[in-house]
Amino acid sequence: MTTEQAPSPGISRRRLLGSAGAAGAAGLVAGGAAGAYASEAARETPEPLTSVGATAVPFHGGHQAGITTPLQAHGHLLAFDLKAGANRKAAAALLRRWSRTARQLTAGEAPPDDTGIALDAGPSSLTVTFGFGRTFFGKVGLDDRLPEALAPLPHFVSDALDPKRSDGDLWIQIGADDALVAFHALRALQREAAGTARLRWQMNGFNRTPGATDRPMTTRNLMGQIDGTNNPKPTDDDFERRIFVPEKGEPAWMAGGSYAVVRRIRMLLDAWDHLSLERQEKVIGRRKSDGAPLSGGTETTPVRLDKVNADGSLAIAGAAHVRVAAPASNQGAAMLRRPFSYHDGFRADGAPDAGLLFIAWQADPMKGFVPVQRKLDLGDDLSRFLRHEASALFAVPPGCAPGEYVGQALLEG
Amino acid sequence: MTTEQAPSPGISRRRLLGSAGAAGAAGLVAGGAAGAYASEAARETPEPLTSVGATAVPFHGGHQAGITTPLQAHGHLLAFDLKAGANRKAAAALLRRWSRTARQLTAGEAPPDDTGIALDAGPSSLTVTFGFGRTFFGKVGLDDRLPEALAPLPHFVSDALDPKRSDGDLWIQIGADDALVAFHALRALQREAAGTARLRWQMNGFNRTPGATDRPMTTRNLMGQIDGTNNPKPTDDDFERRIFVPEKGEPAWMAGGSYAVVRRIRMLLDAWDHLSLERQEKVIGRRKSDGAPLSGGTETTPVRLDKVNADGSLAIAGAAHVRVAAPASNQGAAMLRRPFSYHDGFRADGAPDAGLLFIAWQADPMKGFVPVQRKLDLGDDLSRFLRHEASALFAVPPGCAPGEYVGQALLEG
């Protein structure tokens, strides 16, 4: 595309449509093609967007967005590998481009040479989160800054990992409440990688649409189970310490950052759906209807692992998922799970290619995902119905201030 | 699963959650497992669902739902083939099961042995639409009722069709504004096919989330273009006649029905996005920003194919998509396009596997899709950026009344 005129960075997609009549005079240009979006026929003053489209999540901040942000209805995960010859300088330039574009997109602005896919939609809670994989550091001569916490995840018995859909030098997590807004961001960010990095793998996921249910906090997964009840809460005293690398943590460039464990977990839904509801609830340790633990109470009642039924049996079975995964069973290990479901049609064997894009956030994987998964791997009744098909671990640096870019302290520090 | 107690057909998922305290006494059972959803801990009276979740589209009616229903945010297309030995009686039983379940699901009720995936969501505008492919009729001994209009679609030059993802004996279109509600319906309907039919192909699509934009009528496709502006409107005098088989039409069992042309159209987005905005708009014949025709006016202004620019050139180029597709260029041929976008990751060549699940509705494909596509196939500038990868044509019978099932007049008449 030609770029006769620089884009106006502060112009929102909605203003472009709402005030198109003034476009020529004010030089409001969304794409690089001069005057392209200038419209002789101004629309009437647009109706206010509902909260779904109008909600914007700030890009800048102490932590990157997309970690404690409420789950969005659509997600894309993308991993990239640096191209041969891409050095530290090229990687820094890429992160600068990506950060600039992410800031524009999350504010509902149109980047240069815009594809227009998101035109007239609001930002729809778009978040873009960037991470670095272990393999990144050696390629750009930053071995000395490789965090210890990025050590390869151990092998688990239930792993059946596809290396082509695992790992990667760079990672982007995109979330939005509108599918076209999310796809628009994917295309814009992928285009900016050209020349420096190539797509290694990509996965698409989803959660509930805002307003489809009254249930505010948690979503259901494709097994029909409420997911996320026992997540650490931002109001917990130790939330920051568990999820984010502390101010004086190591390495220094990760202070305020977090580690993302990404697992593509296929669910054996045909086998699962053949279980009776009673069996399913015993495997999980919670009621399906409302997520209440089988030890009593409501969804948010703490699980009582010692509760015994009238017949002397444990209310929460010995191999129930909530028992094996509980912090009390894992020296207090905890992580913030923020998943998307996925469904990519069906496999050659006729089974659904569907499950969970499990994303877990923690200050240290060795005090979060690793000990819990080690325990689940051997003792969890649920694991019979799951296949871990892909795995990755990324260092997700802190958020950046205006004028900075994500990863700057790593790449320039 | 055990089925000690028959499900209560009129119990909604929300009532099950909202009035769970009364569940034991009233015998409110969502699944077949007795008392399974009875909860000792009743939730507080739930908040009202927002309109997104609470909207229910009636299953029963003169036409099937999902044809003139507003576009939903999520869609699944499923084609099935009858298993060897499945006769007319078995097919009738399947359509009866499917219709019963579709009625329950679209009302937000839980079918027997429910997977629970949609629990606590409203119906979210769920629609389920059933159709018959040409190959269905011979297999169940109904050759004499095969509609002439189900003649195979002609070959088009731009076709690169995958037979494994084309055609099929039976077709289901699922649409809903919530991804989990849509997936729940897919699983419930697929399970009921077991023994009678097996999945042949399946595709997943999406449109805008309700509330993401103010734009009420039309959506954008992945090329960034507003799509559907020139669709026939239910308020048009000839709408019924163009879209639905008339009361005295042939065959009699199709009166009130429609024909669905389904095409998986991959978009060559990398090539498209490299065009300048001006070139893109010339290819389409409309402005990208607001969909207004290049002959002037606003999105809904009729296209003036004869409009000439000051320099003597046509305002709408000779090979522009809107010119070649216009009813005026096709002896008035028209169809109701009701598509979903799709995005299945990326291909081996690095290009996005993304485009349009094009679904076109008409009373007669020979007066709708076929003449228009024949013209587009040869003369449309846009066709260079499209690949038709799969194709199917289905006879979609009229809707049914309570107590009846879709296709009953065909299978029992």
C-alpha cells in the first residue's frame, strides 16, 4: 500500500465512521492510503456502543493485560520463531512494532494500512500479551538473561506432545469479546512479524459470550464443568506474590512479569459423556449443576478434603480432581488458570478435536504448574479423560509505560 | 447413563438452577440420572439474563428457523451420511429425535442425559436447521420424491472442491450467540445420529458478537468488507416467492421450504491485503468504510450501474463484484446470503485457512445461486482472491408444528 499520509494515531475507528463528514478537512485517515476512509456521506451520530463493544482494557500498566483481565469470548494463541539472521536489534524492533500496534488496537484505533476487519466495532475488551520462550535467548545473544524459571517443563506420563505445536521463541495471546476484533488483531500482528519471525503454531479458543449467562466469574468447559472456582483471587493477600515476579525478583527485567504455561489439553468427550453424572461428579469432586464441592456448600465454599460421608467414605474421593489439585495437597502451590475452550472439528477417528487451551499464570512454574501437574499426572481420576497434546512455557515481561515497548528492559537493558 | 427417571420436558436450564431448592420435591430432573441436578444449596434468585442469553428463537413455524433469523455470533455446519442399512424408517426416527431435541435446546431446556455444557446459559438465539442432500433420497427409497431443484450444481471454473467436505445425505446448520450453547447443541445432535448416520464433514464459523458494533443489519467479512447489504429484505414484495417454495410448489413436501447452497470459500487474504484500499474498493464496487456504492450515496443507496465519472469511466467498474452479482445483471436472480466467517488456523504454505462459509437461501437454485455464480465465475474481479473449496446443496423442508418433526411430509407423506 502507498503511504502518502501518515496515520493519525489518536483516531478511533468509531470516530472515523461517526464524523466521516469532517474527514477530508481534518485529515482523518485510518489507513495509509490517503483519504481512503474519508466519506462524503457522513453517518448519523452513531448510537452509543453497548458495554460489550465499548469496553477497552488499557494496554499500558505495571503488568501486561490479559492475565488478570476477565476471560474474553474469543482467544488466539500464536507462537513465532525468529527467522535465520534475526538478531537482538531486529527482535527489539519487532517488539516495538508489536507494542505500538497492540496499544492502538486495544484502544480501538486503526493502525496504518488497516485491513478494516474491525471497522465500526469497539475495542471489545481486546488484550494482547507478549511472551518469550526459552529458545529466544540464545538466538539473540541473551543467554545471560535467560530466567532460571524458563527451564524446560519436566516430562509427564500423560503427555503426548506434538513438538510442532509446542514451544516457540515468541508468544502472543490475543483475547477479545468479538471474533472479528480478535482476528483483526491477529492479522495486524502477524503482518508485522514478516521479515523477522514466522508463525510456528496458532490455536483458536472461546469462552462464554458476555450476557449469555448470569454467572459472573467462572465459565464452563466442554465437559460441562464449571472451571476456575478455586483460582487465586486478586483480593487474596498473596495474589501478587504468587502470580507476578516481585520487584526485587530475578532476573530484574522480569520484575512485574509472570510465567505462562500453555497446554493444549484434548478432552476425550465421547468417553466422558458416557459416564453417569454421579461418576462425573466423583471424578471432579464438585457438582456439575452449580460447582459446589461434594463436601457441601455452594460453589465458593472451601473444599473440605477431610469430610466423611455417613457410610464412612470420603465426600471428596481420594483421586478426585479437586483433591489432587488442591493447594493443600501441593504445599500451597497455586496458579491463575485463564483458559479458552477449543473445538477444531473432528479427528480421523471420529472423535471431537476439542478441549481446553489451558493457560496458567504464576510467578514461578516450580511453585505453580509443575508440582500440581506432577501430582495430577499420577493420581488424578480426570487424567484418563485428557490428553496433553502441546506444551509451552513463556516468560511474560511486565507491562510497559507509554513510549516504551514490552520486553524493552530485556532487549535494551 | 442410567435413566431411572424420565426427564421433565418443560424444565429450563435456568429454572433448574434458580429453583434448585425445590428440585427434590418437584422431581425436576434435567438429565436422566435421577435427582442429579437436585441441589441442596439453592442459588439466590438469579439476575435476569441480558437479552443476549435470554433471546429464544421459536423452533416451530411455517419456515424453519435459521433462514431469516438474524445472523448469530457462532455457527456449526454438519453433514451426515446414512450408515449402511439405515432405511426410511430409521431416517424418520432420526429426524423425529433431532426435531424433539432441537425444540428443547432452542427453548433453553435440557435434553435427557445432558452434557451440561450449556447449563446456566440462556438459549442465546440458538437455531437448528435441517436439510436433505440429493444422495439421501435413493438410500431410503424415496427417489420419486427427489426435487428437481436438487440437481447437482454445475462445475465452475474457480472450483477447487474437496469431495470429502462437500455434499452429504443430511445437513444441520446450528447458530447461536454463545459458543458453548452452539457446541452443546452440536454434541447433543451428533449423539442422536449414532447408529443411523455418521458425520461426513463439519465446519465452524462466526460473526460479530451482539453489542460489539452499532451496525444493526450487516456484518463484515474477513476481507474487511461489509457483507449482505444487497440481500433481499423480508419487507420486499417478492421476498417469500424468491426465498421459499410456494404453497403449490413442487414437490408438495417442500412447500414452505427453501434450498441452501453451502460453499466453503477461502479468501486469499495475503494477496488481498496487499492491494491498496482504492484497488480493493474498485474490485468490490463499494467503499470499505461504510459500504456505500462507488456510484454514490450511503450503504443502502441502490447501486447505479450506469453512473459515469467525470473522466468518462464507469463509477462501478465493469468487473466489479457488485456489478456482476447485481440482480439487474442476472435477470433478477436473487438469494438470501446468510454466511459465517471461518478461521481454522493456517495452512502448510503459511497462508491463513480462513474465509467465508457462504450459505445462500432461495426457492430455486437455478434462479438464485447458479446464474449468479456462473457470471461471477467468469467476470468478477473478486474471484481472483477466492477459492471455492467445498460445495453442497440441500433441500430444507418447511418448519413443523408442535408434535411434528422436520421432514415428516417427506418421510411419511
